[in-house]
Amino acid sequence: MDKLIHDDKGNTTISNDGATIMKLLDIIHPAAKILVDIAKSQDSEVGDGTTTVVLLAGEFLKEAKPFVEEGVHPQNLIRSYRTASNMAIEKVKELAVSIEGKSLEEKKSLLAKCAATTLSSKLIGGEKEFFASMVVDAVLAIGNDDRLNMIGIKKDLQRVAAAAGGTVQTTVNNVIDEVLGSCEIFEEKQVGNERFNIFSGCPSGKTATIVLRGGADQFIEEAERSLHDAIMIVRRAVKNSTVVPGGGAIDMEISRFLRQHARSIQGKSQLFINSYAKALEIIPRQLCDNAGFDATDVLNKLRQKHALASGEGAPYGVDINTGGIADSFANFVWEPAVVKINAINAATEAACLILSVDETVKNPKSESAQGDAAAGAMGGMGGRGRGRGRGMRRR
């Protein structure tokens, strides 16, 4: 589901991108700010999974709350959560499937499926195959270049200079050959009401440009954010060529694995690891809620499938087309393993950080001093400017 955010300046943003929403919220509570930080971190590190990381952190804290209220020491919870996190990450690596060693066409097809999975929940999800193919072509066009700004969704003079091998000049006076770039073909094309300069066959750099057009600025901005997520996912999949089944399948399998492990533990840790396992089910549950399906019914089917001793149910996740469950691998609902690993790690660390705080300390003296200073400044301003001008000197 999308969110419409309206700020005090009158700006309106429509988005379902977790990082964008968290940035635009005016959050004051210190604990909530930690969730904003991990969403920003996830966005900068892997480019997607921002909603996942906030959901997981919130659910870990929700599951920990009853234990804290019953008098369990937070350090016991933190130790168990970190143990569960390490086991979950190892399980993700174990279940991950490599796409290395494929031919170029096969690799493009696999990368397009990763991009399509990311775009399926976005505004442009209806045309995800078209945009996924475009994103893969753009990422592969820049090769091993790590600079994201080599893929432009807007006009950028620096990228033109990098591609043509020239240097941006502030004047045309005394131009020397060393600052000039070259290309095989230069042409001007009109798209709608705008004219674009097209540089083809640039020898010095590998760049890609995506031109977006639409009816409203909000839609164009959201489409740009969606493509940014897809580009980041494909870049990560190229560098870290392992994928895991999406649709909540990997989360359910980790949950089953942790529940099974918890039965072999003595003491309170069994309860804590069970609560961590239960928290992981928030991902398929939220997918069902967003798609309008009965989450309880779907989760029961997933638990039954993942509990099979043969292990054939491991790749099964939520099927948002039918409201049931399906093999996510067979349906090409994939996501890079690095996204899930980073999300689990960041969410656990954020939850442990908040759990480790037992008291909030404020300095009332400094607060009152600041308040007095502000009041004094307002009072000083209030004493000036009441008259209509400078009074005449008396004789």
C-alpha cells in the first residue's frame, strides 16, 4: 500500500518506499530515530529491504516486551537474539543459490527476475517486466563501474563529459584539444514536448540514461525511486551472485529452523529464540495483509509446508496472485541473499540497542536554561518597535 505524506510546506509525496517515508516523517522519539537510521543504512548499503528492516526491528521489540515486563533481564534477551541472528544468517547462506557461471542471456534473465521481484510492490509494478529488462540493460552497460551516477534518470552534464571523455568548461574561449570529447553519433530527438541530445558510441565511458515521462510529478518521482531500488538490487546481484526465494519463503524457513533448534536448548533461551522465530513471520503476514488475503490461513499453510521432513517446502512463500502459497523459486520470485542478510543483521542490532537502554536521562537545568534564554530573547524583541518612530528630544 502507498502512503501520502503532506508536510507543513505544502509538499505532497506518494510513496511505498520505506526509506523515503522514514526520511519524511518528523520523528522526535530517540528510540524511533534508531529505526530511521537503520532504514537509511539499509537503503545506502543494498538499496532495498528498508520496509523489511523496520518491520523486523519493530516485531523483535514487540516479542521482547512481555519478557521485559515480567522481569527478564534485557541482557539475556540480547544474547539470545544475537545467537538467533547469527544462526539465521548462516541458514540464509546455506539456502542461497548461486547464479554464477551462466551465459550472458541466462544471467540477464535471472537478473531481470530479481528486478521484477523488487518492482512488483511498486507503483510501476504493472509493467515490471518492461522496466526490469531496462534496468538490467542499464546496469550491465556500465560494466564494473561502481559509480551509480553513471546510470542517470535525469539529465547530467557530468555524465556526458565522462562518457565522451571530455571536461566540463565554464567558457568556450581558448578551448584546447585535451578538454574535448568525442562520440560516433550525435543527434537531437524530440520526445513529447522536450528535445533531447543523444550521444551514441562514446569511447571513454559506459553510461546509461533512462527517460521517464508521466502525468504528474509525484508519479514520476515515485517511479524514479522504484527504479533506483531495482538498479541497486541488480547491482548487488551482479556483485554477490547468490539469491534466495522471496515472498516470505526464506523467513518462514528460518523461523522453522530456529523453532526446531530452540527445542534442543535448556533454560529461558528456548523462549527467547522462539519469540525471535515468531517475529520473522511478520514478513509473510504483512505480504498477506497488503494483498488483502487472510494472513492466518496462509501462514498455517506455509507452516505445514515448511514442516515437511523432506525439505521440499523450503522455497514456498506467499502467492499474491491466488491468495495461497507457491514455490517462489519456480515462480522466479527471488531476492539477493545480501539483502536478507543485511536486513536481519541491522534489525537485530537495532532491537538489541533499544533493549540495552534501561533509562532515559534528561538534564532539567540545561532545559530550563535554554527555555529562559529563549524567553529572554523574545522579551527583548517584544520591547522594540512598538512606537512609530524615534521620539523628539525635549528642550
